Amino acid sequence: MDTHGKPPQDAVTVRHLRLGIGSVGLALPVVLVVGHIVATRRLTLLDSLSGYYHSEMRDVFVGAMCAVGVFLISYRYRWPDDLLGTVAGVLAVAVALFPTTTAAPVATVSGSDRTAGVVHQVAAAGLFVLLAVFCLVLFTRPDRAGVPPRRGALAFYRSCGGLILLAVVLALASTRLPPDVRHTLKPVLWCETVAVFVFGAAWVAKSDALLRAAEPADRLDVTGPDARSTAPA
């Protein structure tokens, strides 16, 4: 800790990375949906967030996923966070660079496009699973000083991880629905939106927890019954 009572630089850096990842997750579904409506001047929704790659919002989708990928690859905290962050970052970039297939008839889709679509689906599923692991396993561990998260924080992170996994399962299950039902209800879009938004919320919350945990003791509220664990990391 420096003499001016500021958190160490590494804590600030990790906090900014977590905040960056989370902020993109929170904003992406809203920006894609609203941006597409504004651009087309029609109140329409696409079948999935990935489907916005084939719309006027392509650059936003690709840019956001690449940004998440770079943030995750750059993320350094401790093992295995570093390893899983790197793998998740590579998957995020793959989601951006290998677009999902369009809703065009199968006969009109080239073999390379179908291959890219398969890579996209595998990478997206793997990315969501790893983001759930962050919430369920890594965020719920004691910080590097050995201080565990508050009970409320544990419940929040576990709820976020559970919702991400539930969204993945429901999205996969929805592929069994008739095409007209899927097009009307758009279950994949809603499942992806929930998963991305929840993952963003978890990372934003964890970024704030890390910075507060790194603050000097005389700057923390030590008067309450939960004073020791007011700042989980």
C-alpha cells in the first residue's frame, strides 16, 4: 500500500479489467437490439444476439466480442483465473470471427459457412460455460488475503452462474421446437440476453469488491457487524 492510502496498482488494473468485461456484457444486448431497431426503423427482433452479425450491427457485435476477448486474455489475478480467462478470451474472439449461420435454406448455405456456424456454436457454448465457472467457482473463493466473500455476495455470484447455465440449457432445448415457434418466441435471443447481462453484472460487482478489498483498513467501515467481510474480492 502506498503512503497516500491508495489501493495497489495491480488491484486497480484487475478491477478495471473486470469492470471493462462486465460493462460490455451489460451494454451489448441493449445496444444490439436498440441499434438494429433504430437503423431499420422497424420494431423487430432477430432470432439471437449472434444473428446481429448479419445485420447493420455487425461491427458492434464483432467489436464487442473482440473487446471481451482481449479483456479476458489480459486478465491476470491468480491461477486458475488466468488460464480460464485466456481460454474464455480465445473463445470470445472465435465467436466474433466465426459467424453463426443465417436462416437461409440449407441448400443455399456453403460448406464453409456451415463450418463457421458450428465453430461459432461450440465456441459460444464453451464461453458461457466458462463464464458460469467464474461465477460459481472462482468468484466464490476467498480473496488472495484469505477473506471470503460476504454471504450475500456468494448468493449473488452463485445465482448468476446458475442463471447462465440455465440459459445455455434452455437455449439448447429450444432447438427442438418447431421453426415457426422459435421464430415467434425467439428463445435463443432471450436466453443469450439473460446470460450475457447476468455475466456482465457479476463481473461489475466483482470489480467493485476487489477495489474495496484493496482499500486501507482506515477507509473501510469497521463499525458494522459484517465489517471484516464488507469487501469480498
